[in-house]
Amino acid sequence: MRLRSTPIKAALILFFCLVVQVQAPSLSAQLPDPAALAPSTAPNPLSDTTVNPGKVLLFELEAKFAKDVLARGGAAFADWFAEDGVALGNGQQPAIGRVAIMKSSNWDPKLYQLTWTPTEAVLGPSGDIGYTWGHFEGHSKDANGNPVTTSGRYITIWRKQPNGAWKVVLDAGANEPAAAGDCCKVTP
């Protein structure tokens, strides 16, 4: 018997294939201008025929999430998670629950800048859960002050909370070789 695919099943399959790495470097150094790293906004309905209200909502959530993280670093990253949220890091134990995520997401935006751009967003038929996936980059400096960029793919699963707010319930990603993200960047 064949199972019918749903957006949530697809997100869960992708979830099991990905892990995220968000690490803060130990050396302070000047990083790229945050304005140059700002994430893109919601998709353009004139150039993207798949635009629907759910996709726009999730892209807007991602833009707010990314802007907050760019400004406030790891503290902002943790603030966007649900109490029962999960963050998966490369080669690390899962951070389960907002308290554990806060402890593992303690980077300063002056030392490390995490940016991302969603490629796709799907809101489930119930309208209270959905996922986004896309490309992320981490910018820092090594011990000699040389720029270091890590990049990869991520998936974020969002769930509407009882109070109406949207929170991240799962965030995972996988690092990739430099410039591998050029294949999937959204162009205006």
C-alpha cells in the first residue's frame, strides 16, 4: 500500500535528514554589516505562482525571526521557540525545550551572525502548523581575524500556540560546502 504524502510528512522526512549547527566563536572581531545580511521578505506573487496566504504568513514569520536573531543573537533565537521546542545541532545532543535551547544558543551578534533565507514554505491544511526550509549562513572570524562563513540548509517547523502566537517547534539544519547554496537562492 502506498502512503499519501502530505506537507507535514515531507517536513518530518526532511527533519530526519537534517541537523543544525549554531556555534559561537570565541574571538571578538568586526563582522559584515548586518544590513547586508538581512533576510529577504515574503515572496512576490507576480513572480511566484505558488504564493498563497499560508506561504506569505510563514515567510513573514521567518523574516521577523531572522531580523530579531541578527539584532540580538542567540537570546533571540531561543525566544522564538515554543516551550516544548527542539533544536538539532550538528554532532550535538538535541536541545529539547526552550530552557535547553537558551543554554545552547548563547552567541553574541557582535561575534557571530546567523542569517537565513527561506526557499519554500507550506502551511498544513489545519492552518495551525507549517514548515519552511531554505539556506542559512553563519558569519564569524577565526583566531587570526579572518572571515569564516558556514552555510547549509535548514528546516523550521512552526506551530500556532493557544494564544495565537506562532512559535518554532523544531529547527534543524545541515552544513554544506561553501557556495553550495548558490543553487537555491531566491532571486527577486
